Amino acid sequence: MLLILSKSQRKKKYLRDVADSFIRIGRLLEQGYPLEVALTFIQLHVMKTTREQFKIVIVNLQEGHSVHESFRFFDMPKSIKSFLYFYENQGKISEGFTHAGELLHYREKTIYEVSKLIRYPVALLFFCIIVLFLMFRFVLPHFRSYFAMVTEAPPFLFRIILFFLFNLPYLFAVLVLFLLIISFYLYPKVKQYTPYERTMKLLSLPVGKQQVKTVITYFFALQLGRLIRTGMSLQQGLKQFENQDYLPFLQQECVQISHELNQGHSFQEIVKMKDYFRHELSFVIDNGERTGFLGSDLEQYSDILYLELEDSIQRVLNLVQPVLFLVIGGFVFILFFITMLPLFQMLGGL
């Protein structure tokens, strides 16, 4: 357990270091530094693991590899690395580093806030487990002895409560075993899903459906909008999605969208029929195509979606701790109530 926690802490420290480094690299590139010079300079201000990786990146660049290919081996989400690919194709790699660093930094900050919020409820849950252990070790044996000596059978409802109380550890073990079996059964199946199937499964869930649509629409609108603004046609922009594997779902779907465009369907109609996009996207595309500002409209729309994502994440964070306290507190109250009932029955029999 300690080894897992230590590894997790090292990973978090590494990702924060990479995020800060990317933001600094972006600033240096904006000031006119060549990328190799910026990487050499940044090596003086990063942890050892990141420093060694930057050395490998410099070698890759000197061998003629593209920027996004040189950073491919970095241990961070593919969605973050996709910024280097798209912004390199736009000729604005400095902004790619900055945006990738900012998004990675926000991601790690959100994870830290979640872990901080659940820290106290988890401590309370651990305390409950200790209380349960003490109760089964010292209290329940006395209950069992008392009711074994009583000649009069307790009421039916009371017998159910006693059965639940005496067999709680076994019920808990069965629940854990059931969850493990379900996990071992589902994990291989989920691994075999294509990106499209995984996305459709997420969209079929009652909770988080809108957030999944928002994330997909955000990445699509942002990168396609910026590609079009650099002078690419719609087909050329979609081709950039097809040529990458950082966002495999959009890679597959853009192949389908290009095929439908070649069949004569309008872009606005195609997007409107896709269930995984926000419905507003088709209106943004329709307006952009009529006014001639499709790229700008898509980019502006992506900014709005990003703010919406931030707001929805903050709302969830504000709910996490109260809900956990309510659930764990309710469990403690029910446990206390069930434990006290036999005690009251014993007192009533005296």
C-alpha cells in the first residue's frame, strides 16, 4: 500500500513538473527562443526524471522527428499531447505548449481538490470500521449470550435486525466479492471496446452524459476552428484529425464525416445527426458558414464550452464532501440505532 501511495505521489509531482515546464517553454518560444535552446534552458529548473526526458526529446528533434513525435513517450494523457500535434500543424507550437501545460495543470489541480475533499470522509469511514471491529469483538458476544438464555422469542422484525447485525461481516465480504467478480468480468470487455463503443457506453449512462458531449465538442471545435483559421479548408482540417491517434474517437469519426461530406451532405447536417456533439454546434457551424467566420466561431464556441466545463466541475466538487458526509453519517446513525435496539430489549427484559 505504501509503495502504491509513493508511486502515486511521484506521478503527481512529475505531471505538475511537466505542466509547469510546458508553460515556461511556451513563454520562451514566444520570446523568440529556438525550441532546442528553450529545452536546454528548462532542464536547469526541473526534476531529474523530466530533465532526462527533455534530453531524449532534444536528441529526437536533432534526428529530424516532429515536435509531437518527440514528446510522444511522455507519461501524460493523450488528450494533452494532442495539443502539440494540432498546434504544430497550425504553426503555433508555442501556444500548443502553453495550452497543454495549462490544461494539464488544471487537471492535476482538480484531482488534488477531489482528494482533499474526500480526505475527511475517508477518515470518518476508517473510524467507522474501527468501531465496527470493536463492536463485533466486545459488544455482540454479550448480545448473543443474552438472547441465547432468553426463553421468549423476540419479535420477527427484531430477529431480522439481529440476523443482519450478527452477519454483517459476512454480508460485507459477500458484497466485496461480488464487486470484485463484476470488476474482473467487465474490465476485459471494456478493454476490447472500440473508442466509439466506449463513448456510446458513456453517453448511455444517466449521469455525466452532458459532460461527455461537452468534452468531445470542446476538443473538436477548438482544434478544427484553429486549423481553419490558419487557412486550411474544412476537408484539410478533418484530414489532420484523421492523421493523429491522440484522440482516437475523433480520428474515427472524422473519417466518417469526410465520407459523408464527399457524398454531398452539408457539414451542418452531418454534425446535427451526431449524438455525441452538443446540439448548439450545428447552429455555430451554420452561422459560421453563412458569415464566412467558421474558424473564429468554432474557436469562440470552444472557449464557452471550456468555461462551462470549469463551472460544472466546480459544482460537482462543492457537492462531493457534503454528500459523502451525509452517506457515511447516515450509515453511522443506522449502525448506532441497530446496535441500541438489542440493548433496549435487554433492559426491557430485566
